[in-house]
Amino acid sequence: MELDAAIEAQGLVALRGKVVTGDALHCNRRTVAAINAGGGNWCLALKANQESLLSDARGCFTGLEAAHPEAVTEDTGHGRKETRKAIVVSAKALGD
């Protein structure tokens, strides 16, 4: 139900030039197709329970030759230090 509502809502918003983010629930073909149809870009969480897709995604990071845009943040709190790193790569190698 939540997934269907999110996909429907994407049709009501101008997505061209925007980045749509979503948790692992939204990491599926229908969501990506809706975002692409609206001209948007996407950044979706991927969990290990989608083994084939995760393997394809890891393949996007192997053999990177040129410099890719990246961002690193570091945060300390609650007795731990967290480092997050994001690298922008093409997702064309992802499975159908």
C-alpha cells in the first residue's frame, strides 16, 4: 500500500532535474520506472536481501578509472564515530 501510494505521488510532482531518495522498500523496478518516466534521478537504499541486484551494484564500483563525484561525512555521537561515503557512478550495469 505504501509503495503504491509513493509511486502514485511521484506522478503528481515535477521530477525533472530532481533526485528522489527512498529506503529499501522503494528499491524496485516500478519505482525506478516511475522516477525515470518523470525525468528524475534516484538514490535508493539497497539491502543484501536482493542478492543479484546487490552483486550488480557492487560491480558498478569495480574498476573505476576516472575520478567520480564523492562526499564524505563524519559524525560523532552516542559513543561512536560514523563515517559515510557516497560515490556517484553510472547504474547502467544494474540488472534488468
